[in-house]
Amino acid sequence: MLKQEAEDGQASLADPHFRADVLAGLAATPRAIPARWFYDRRGSELFEAITELPEYYPTRTETALLQSVSPELAGLSAQGAAVVEFGSGSSTKTPILLKAIHPAAYVPIDISGDFLRQSARELGAAFPGLPVYPVEADFLRPVPLPADVASLPKLGFFPGSTIGNMDAHDAVDLLRVMVQWLGEGSRLLIGMDRVKSPDILIPAYDDAQGVTAAFNLNLLERINRELDGDVPVDAFRHRAIWNDDVARIEMHLEAVRDVAFTVDGRAFTIAAGETIHTENSHKYGPNGARTLLRAGGWTPIAEWTDTNDWFALILCEARPRSAAP
């Protein structure tokens, strides 16, 4: 097969939402591409490597916290529940939860299909008596859960402070979508990163080994692979900055020289110093976290933090909206 024919075929198979978001984001002012498109197979692998870096405190802090509160979670979770994990990735924290509450089923949801199926197989082997129902989907859009778990009580699991990747408006929308996924009366265990010194935050998103930089730049590689792009990846560098005004870490791809390229047949130019905004990671204080959850339809019923108060796990319940003021 001719190279161009192969590229055209690959571009035609690309996720249409990915194509639309990339083309719109590159044409926008300022330029921005949603962070969920980091997670092709390579991006998912790089993110798992990030979670093991010494600078990246969230994963080890949340994991230790989850282990310490497991006995309490067992007492606060419905018997015979189905655990529904949003953005499951490699499901590395999931075994801690499953061992604690002994659910009736596990439903991992992730946009990266290959990675999802591999981790689902591994988890199924580790818990041979547990039915596992992987769902390949963008959890920003409600999709019916497998029929076998429809009648079971639900415990949503949303670790990693992924909620911080969204601004407040989108985060509230997502939380409301989770109510639709799980139903009223369901519970949600969510991880939320706390505000802390930029001296801790910035290295966590710009590590000395350059793994986070590779993760960010892989977005351009994916555009080239899937959207018939010719973006000169070496013309961009990774940047992580703390935006105190909105309490978030921002990741950008900054052009180190003037560049011109095409994506899906459309031409773009980016001047040196201009950036493509690729990710936000919002950090929350206790009151802000609870307010956000309530706005999304979830009532906090229990909360735990580590000894440094760097990270919080919050258990919530989806309750009918009260008519009282």
C-alpha cells in the first residue's frame, strides 16, 4: 500500500470527536485541545509512568490514603454494589477498593479501548470470582451501563483528582452526568487534590526525567498519526505553570520557533512563544470541594485527608434535590 493511502485510511478511522476538537482548538484564540485526548495507548502508558515518578505525589498519597480508610469504606458502602470506575486507566488503585468492599461487579469505563481491555483482563485474573464489564466510552457522555448491573446499587469511583482537569462549569456538568450514569441513591468516592505550594506542584507536572514532557508532546504525535498531520514535534516544548488566580496548574505546548503545518488537510501557523493549552489541574480547598460536589448533585457524607493535607478522598451520595432553600 502506498504511504499516502495508508495515512488517508488512518485519518478516516480517527475518532470524529478527536478530529473536531483538534481542528477547532488549533484554530481558536487562545489555542487549546482538551486533555482527554492525551490518552491513546502511548499516552496512557506515559501517564502510568508519571504516577511512579518521585515528584508526582498525587498517586502515592491517594493510594496510601485509600488503604488507610478501607475499613471505614467497607462500613459505608452498600452490600452487593457494582463499582463503576470513571477513567479507569490501569486500575492500579482499584484492587484496594475491591478488597475492602467485596462488590458484586466491577465496571471500568475508559476512552482508551486497548488499555481498558488489558487492565480489565488483569483485574479479572486477580479477582477470579468478580464479574468485570469493561465499557469503552467517553464518560463525559452518559452511556447505558451493562444490563447485568442495572439493578445493583452503584458505587462510583473517580480517583486521581481527574475532576481537577475541568473548569468549575464542566466539572459540575460531569458530576451531573455521573448522577445519570449511576442513579439517585448511588454513592461516589472521588479524589480531589488540595491547594499547596507551587514548589511542590510545579515539579509534579514538570519532572526532572522529562516523562511529563513526553506525555504532553505525545498529543502532537497522536495528531500526526491519526489525523494525517505533519506537526514538527521538535518545534514545541512542554511548559507547566501555576495560575494562582484560578488555583490550577496549566500545561502548555510552547512553540520554540515559528512553525507552519497541516492537520487533516487544514493549514495552521503558530508563532514562536505561542502556546497550545493542553491541560488544567485545578486544586481545591475543603469548602470549594464540597461546594463543587453539591452543585453537581452529590452530597458529601464522609471525607478523609492525608497527614500533610495534600489530598482528599470524599464519599458522596446522589440525593434528590431539596425544595428547601
